[in-house]
Amino acid sequence: MRILIGAVAVALLTGCTTPGDLIKSSPTIVAKTTKAPKAYALCVLPGWQEHQAGATMNETLTGYRLISSAESIGQTNELLEIKQAPEGSEVRLYQRMPSISLGRSKITSSVNNCL
């Protein structure tokens, strides 16, 4: 029984994905918008919260960051970085899995619809 519990714990820990892990991969979407970073983030956030109630928005030194995660297992599913650009914002979406998986197309729709 102890071996089974230990194996499950190890399996759960190996599935953890942090925002830093996602940034190491290639972005799913790279785009530019004429909207200011805060305006763009506030446009995207409600759609993300419909999909994942715990989606968060944080201000960074260069703009904003939205994170959608499965907190119960410590896994970040999506990360949207919005950085100030000369004429608006640069947007980069990083995803743990393709957006069509598990009905997560709402995430990419929100990103694209707000551009």
C-alpha cells in the first residue's frame, strides 16, 4: 500500500508545469495589437475566467501576465504575456497542450477576439 501511495505522489509531482516551464517552449500564438497592455488584458480575462475560474492577471514590469492553472495539482495550463510595444502591445500565448484539447478553445478564442 505504501508503495502505491508513493508511486501516485511521484506521478502527480512529475505532471507539474510552472509558468517558467511554459516560457521555455514555443508560444502557440504571437501577435500584436494596438491596445494598451492593460486594456488588452482586461478584454481577455473574462473569457479565461469562464473557462477556468481561478485565472489570474498580474502586472509585470513590461505589461501584464494572465495565468490559467489547475491549482489542485499545481499545473499551469496557459500563460499569456502582454508586453508594451511602440504602438500597442505584443502578445504571446504559451500552452501546456494544444488549445483544442479538453475543450480549451475558449482560451485561444479570447486571445484572438481581443486583438
